[in-house]
Amino acid sequence: MTPWAGAAKQQFSSVESPFSSETICNDRVEVVERGRQGRWMFREVALRYVWIALLAAASCAGARPGATDKPLQPSRPAQKAHRESPAVKPVERVPADVGGSSGALESELPSEEGLASYYHDSLAGRSTANGEKYRPDAKTCAHRTLPFNTLVEVTTDAGKMATCRINDRGPFVDGRVIDVSKRLARELDMLGPGVLKVRVQPMPGSAASP
């Protein structure tokens, strides 16, 4: 070995290496300590946020906006507005299947105008709407709405007038207001034309004899 090589080796051997085992161990210990400190700091921050969130939730649940200490009152059903019906005096309507209803009227009802027809002879003996048998010689008639046993005056344009009692329902033809028996058709002079224009006036009072 040359003198200069030996001197260099001696010089390098005297220099302390930065990568000695002791230095490396110290660095590892320092890194581990820093890691522990970081984990504890993270846990502490997380716990603080959790406590803040719990406190906020508790405060919101304890004080609701608009809440009052008064108990809830049961809702009351809305009252319907009372409307007074106009003072109209309609003709009383009775179902066709109701028989034997009284025809006594307390006050005079408005008259109506229209066509009148009469029963065919083939209907003799058949039951009417109130249960009676149709008799061609009886002073009876049929109306769609007036109560059974109501007395009505039937007047033609020629001035012929007859009184009859309602015991049937009809006529069910547009424009016609009453069907009369053959006896009444003879009194009103309508056997020839078969149909006449008449005025029907309900009469207050008791039932007439057939």
C-alpha cells in the first residue's frame, strides 16, 4: 500500500458516518413519537366535532321554532253557510208507486196549459197507479205530478169545463198534461179530435166521488 493511500484510509475512517446505526434508531424513535402525537391530536379534534354536533342537535330538539306550550285544540267541523231558498211554490210531486195519498190541498196551486187526451176503451178494468180499476164512466184522470185524489178543473179553449179526480199517472207524451176518462172526454167534446188544448187548475178541497 502506498503512503498516500494509507493516509486517506486513516482520514476516512476517522470521519463519523451520518448513517450509523445509532442515528437511524434515533430517527425511527422520533418518527414513531410524531405519529403517536398526530393520532392523539386527530382523535381529540374528532371528539370535539362530535360533541359540538351532539350539543347542536340537543338544542334544536329542545327549542322548536313556533312551538307553544298550549295543548292542541280539536278541530271543529266547518259550519255550512245557511242559504235560504227562494219563496217558490212548486207543485207537489208524489212517486207513482205511492197509492191512497190524500188529495186535499190547503191552498190554490198554479194552473198549467197543454194538451189533453183520453183513455182508450181497451184499458177498461185495468189497474191505475193508485190501485183502482179504470172505469170509462168515472170522472177520473191521470196527471204526472199532482197527488192522488186531487180535484182538478179541466177547461177547453171553447169554454167547456169538467171536474175530475186524479187516480193515475200520465200522460207520458211530450206536450200533454192530462189524460181523462171517456165520460169526461164526452163532456169536453173531445171524442172527435181525440186531443184538445186545455187548462188544468188544481182545486183545494176533499176527494170527489168517482
